[in-house]
Amino acid sequence: MKLKSNEPFWLVKNGLLHTYPSVDRDIDTELLVVGGGITGSLISYQCIKEGYKTVLVDRREVGNGSTSATTSMLQYEIDTQLHELIEMIGEEGALLSYRACYDSIDTLGRLVREIKSGCGFDRKESLYFAAYKKDLAKLEREYACREEHGFPVSWLDGGEIEKKYGLSGVPGAILNKQGGSIDAFRFAHDMHAYNVRKGLEIFDKTELTEVSHHSRGVTAVTEEGFRIRAKKIIYCNGFESVEIIKDDFVKLLSTYAIVSEPRNGSYRKLDNTLFWNTASPYLYMRTTDDGRFLIGGEDEEFLDASRRDRLIGKKTEKLEKEVAKLFPGYPFRTDFSWAGTFGETKDGLPYIGPHPDFPGAYFVLGFGGNGITFSVVGMEMIAAFLAGKSHPLDTYFRFRR
């Protein structure tokens, strides 16, 4: 499955950072991680830290799937609002999920410092604003819910929003104090390089044509006929997991993004804030660490890569109009535009843990706008699973919930 189109900004910006060989021999290991994006890099880090002999494989060059197409906004807010998630799964599960995502941003910051990554990690606030006046009542309810449960939020009215950000025509918003941004492609590569120094073996451009799952372990066969035998396999292959899992568990979407030319400090007023709104599908915006402005959205159901790619020009025009309407005082000229395939679940939560049809396997599949923070949460969960322990989020992130 092709996950992205054209050349996303992050690929061009970073160039070729690290390359790895394809599998050229039979391999025996304790753990096999499938997927070399940011999720695979984080889970491999945890596996190596726990002392397991670990091998990672990717069907393309590492980081060149969804990790290269993401807008890399770090938010604790899940695509499902907190008060709605409480109604769906109960207060305990909803708060555990939100707080785990909240803490994951702090964890990610520590990891960036530990591996000395040049990924441009930056702390930011997050402004969740009403797209329409009719959304205000629901947004105010969400604000009250977050405040009640101790999340650091404040309410801004339209006048305050326009004065602070130059964001026009917005009736109200929740300002969240916990958020961040990152170059996920660069971070994944930096994490892989760190993991390799600690003992991880990485093989990219390696297609697995067959995987035999059994209680004693797994055997994976590559397209070249080599065998990888492992005690456990951990799938970190995101939306490509639909190729092997037959459950109807995620809805695939095409999403679009554009990023401006650098503007010599023109966006400085926006640098400390992430922006997203209550529209369906929602818009999401942020600045980059090299002085650009990025906007994404215009999601629609994913049907096939060709159709998705043909829409890039049309979607670019629509996103440009949104920038001009919301931020009329800022210059914007598109420098890069691209599309990616992402997905949403019925409750906005990921799928992390075992699947009844795949003995000897775990999945770490972070969907929606919180893919990166869910992957950080997955590190702790995988450590528990490998140690034969339960985790407080097991029930809420399990398959067939």
C-alpha cells in the first residue's frame, strides 16, 4: 500500500540521513519489529532498553511511510473530545487515555535530549478553536470537562484570539498548555541510529511475504527466501496492518498538507502555538523550525492512491483559501504540497496489544491525530506485555473492544 504521494517537505528538508541493508541471511532473534517509522523506532528503543535481542525490518527505506507525511503535531487531545470519550468508555478509561497522552509529550522531550536528536522538538501551546458559532456550546462543555479534571486550560473569546494570533472570525477557543512539535522523520532516523549503537539490527527494503504465528514464536520469510525466527513479533506498520488484520477496525482516510516558503520571521507570533478546529474534517496548523507555516486537512475517505494523488492540486487550493481566510494578515506562498493515508477509529483510540488471530504477536497501531503520542504510550505497554504483566490501558486499547 502506498502511504504518501509526491515528496513531503520532511523528506526534501532532511535528505538521505541513514541507509540500511536488506536481509541477506537467515536470522534468529528474540524480538522482530515490523515497521521502521517513528513507532518502530520508539518500540525498538524500549525493547533494546529492556535487554532483548531485537531486529527491525521495513518494506521500504525506514521512515519513508506515514512518518514522512505526518505534520508532527504533538497533542494530548484525542480526536474524540474528553467529555464524549467519557460517555463512550467511562471516566476511568477516558482520563487514563488523555493523561497518558499528556505525559507522553514530556517523555518524548526526554528522549530527544537523551539521544541528542536534531529533530527540532519544541514545546508549544495548543489552540482548539470553534470552526462555527454552532460549535461553541459543545466546545464550552469540553472546556468545563477538562478544567474539572485538572488539565491546564483557559478560555479565549474571539477578540482575544484575534489580538493574540491574528486569527480571524473565530468565536471562541480552548487554549491548552501542553503540546509540542517535532520533525518526526528526523527523530525516527536519529532514534534508529541511537538504537543501532545499542545493538539493534535494522534491515530496510525487505518485504515479508509470509509470517507463521504460533505460541512458541514466529517465523517470517522475506521475498528473497530468507527466514527470520523470533520469540515475538511486534507490528508497528500503521495502516498497512489492514493488509493482514481482517477486522473492520479502522477507517482509512486521505489527508492533505501544504507548507509555505520560509518568511523571515513573519510567523513568529504563531511559533508557540498549534492550531486546530472543530470542523469535520478538522484543520490543523503550525509553524516549522525553519520559519514556515504548515496547514493540513481536507480529509476524505481513502479509496486508492491514484485518486488521492490526483486531488493534491485541488486540495492545495482549498487549504490556501483557508489560510487566507483565517490568517489574513500573514503572507503565504505554497512551497510543498503532499498527501498521506491515515485513519480513524470509532473512539479515537489506538490498538495496542495482542490480537486473538496472531499468537506470538503484539501490535502498536496509533491512529488519528495522536499517532506519535500513542506510540510513546505503546512503549510502556509493550514493556509490560513482554514482562508478562498487564497495563491499565489494556482494556481500552485492545482489539475487538
